[in-house]
Amino acid sequence: MTQTLPTAAVLGARAFAALAGLNRFSDEPGKLTRLYLSPAHRQAAEWTRGAMEVAGLSAHIDAAGSVQGRREGAKPGAPSVMIGSHIDTVKDGGRFDGNLGVVAGILVAQALRDAGIVLPFPLEVVAFGDEENVRFPTSLSTSRALAGEYRQEWLDGRDTDGITLRDALLGFGCDPLGIPALARPPASVAAYLELHIEQGPVLEAEDEPVGIVTAINAQKRARVRVTGEAGHAGTVPMRLRRDALAAAAEMALALEEIASAHDQAVGTVGVFRPDPGATNVVPGAVDFTIDFRCPRNDTLASMDRAIATRFAEIAERRGVSLAISPYSHDDATPMAEPLQEALAAGIARTGANLKARRLPSGAGHDAMAMARLCPAAMLFVRNEKGISHSPLEAMTEADAGIAIRVMLETVLELARRAA
Ligand code: GLV
Ligand code: MN
Ligand code: MN
């Protein structure tokens, strides 16, 4: 049966050609910036729907802006196998983060259709749109919609231009009232598989093209607002100032210190906006974000307490007020053992003598949300120099091809198990 399937080299070439098509769509010329529900996201979603249809899937853009494709299998009503990832990006992001996983799903569907293989289960491919959570204060909202964990209050969240998520959805052509109906019934999805660039250096250091994810780290994010008192930069004496930026800067350093003191933890201030932001004005307020992560839930809780205590102490000492608004909190998410085994079988079946290297994920993924609905697993692809969330993000065509071939073999392994 497998003789008619495309080789890894062919799949790699197809993937890079498809990525060149998909990554034409950006909100910023000369960069890859594709924020959730932006015009470039709309174009990318249309492109993805078209590519799914060419691959033999029936496809549509759903009420949350995800592109969903599906081909029925031999057993009507059987739980599906879903391959997914995301087509939104960070600002000035890389070409592979999310996009490769979507393209991989489409190429797997196309290869199976071309080989005339009818699976015992429906095959679904989903391109989520809100994995990066850059624009709105949400948490994996598009995959959580399928998992039945969408939070209605997200719809009132605003981007930096003051646009609510509800209005952005309407502008994209989506019906926010249709989001609850996206929730999949329990047991309707048998497996969720996601291929993703590693976004780290481990596979490169070990000279392995692919690896199997064991678990995704716990993570928490919050928006923080520090309010002091604006004043004239030339006239307000230092001892009388309530400088919001100086206080916020001290908080950013405190976060760095707290993360460095906890085992395998990381902490980041990625957005920092002083108000009014003028050379000759003492900053009256600062909005910033915090993002902290680690492998263990209890460590995350202890970091959370340390952050609250230190930030409050800094605010008190500097006479500024502080509001911390958490908007995303995920426990550490183990990946399903039987699916990790299926990926290992897929790796073995490529015949390329590869190791089934296991590794945890420091980055967040839609698989975290989908794991709340169904067994979920991830395959990582080697990332040159481990650089991601950057235009320098890179991988070889050969590695992309091997990884997609592994996904194809894994779906066939699941078909054997279901037969
Ligand atoms: C997603 O890329 C994240 O982990 O921030
Ligand atoms: Mn990603
Ligand atoms: Mn990312």
C-alpha cells in the first residue's frame, strides 16, 4: 500500500512550495506578520481553504476564523483523526511556526487521496487562527472553541486599537454567536496530531531531524498596568516623582530574577508601553505583559505568588498603583502515550533509521487546548540554530519532508490500529 506514497524528498519540496504560497500574506510588507483576524489572516485562510479542497477535503472557515477540512472515511460516524496547527504569526515571525503543521496536514490528506487510500476514520485538517494570542487577551481561543472551552468574556477583549474581538470576528465575516456550536462532542475526535518546528536547539544538537513531544510546559500570562503621576521632565524633583516607567522597569527585573531562581523556568516582558511616551514627560502609566512558564504546575504557582508579592512591594515603595490582569493560564499538558507510540511507529516505518527522541515543549501549542478534548500528540522538526519567533527561523527542506512522511506513516499506523 505504501509504495504509492510520495517520498520524504517529494513531500519536502511540496511543503516548501506551499509555504511560499501561504506566506505571501502578511500585514507588514517585507515581514511575516499575520495577526488573528487581520486582512492577511483572511487571505491566508482563503488560500488554506483552497489548498484543502485541492487535496480532496471539504473545507470551510468556521465561526472563530479557523479553517476546517474533512474527508470521510470507510466507517461512517467513526471518531476522526485530526491534524492541526495555526496560520497566525507573531509580529515579524518565522515561516514555519504553525504554517508548516497546517501544510503538513494538507499534504498528508493529498498523499492519501492520490494513493487511493480510504482510511477507516474521517481525516480532518484544521488551521487554527489564534495560537500566538498576540492581538487579543485570549488563550488559544480558536482551538479552545473546538475543545468546548471558549470563554465568552474573550469577545469583549480589545486589541491595542480598541477593537473588540467580537467586532474583529464580524469584520472577518464570522458569526461570534456560532462559536459555542463549534464545540466537538466528547469522543468525536480519536486523535489530534500536530507537527511543529521545535523552536529550540535540542534536535539540532543531537543531530536528529524529528522528535516526539512528551509534555507542554505550564504557562501563565497577564496584562499589567502601573499608574503613577505624569509630570514635567524638567521641573519635578526626583524625590517627588511617581514615575510609572521606573516602577514597571523594576518589576520587569524582578520577573527576570524570579524566573532565574526557579527550576527550568522562564519569564518574559514582551510588551512595554509607557503613557504618554514623550521625551519630556515623566511617564504617568505603563502597560506591560508578563509571560512565565515552567514544566511543573507547583513551580508555576510559586512563581505566581512571588510575582504578586514583589510587584506589590515595588508599587508600594514607589507610590504607584498596580493592576495585574491574568488572561491565560495553562497547566503542564502531558501528551497521550499511545499517540507518542504511534508517532514512534511512524518514525520507524520511514525506514530512515531515525531515533524516536522524546523531548518536552517550552512553547505553547494548540495541542494544549485539544488535549482537553481528545488524546493529543506532537512531532517536532529540527530548527536551525534553535531560533524561532524571528524571521531567522529556519529548517531544511529535507527535514520538513521527513517529518511529513512520519505524519503520513503515523496516520496509517492509526488506521491499522482502527481496522
Ligand atoms: C506560542 O508560540 C508561545 O508559546 O508563545
Ligand atoms: Mn506555534
Ligand atoms: Mn509561535
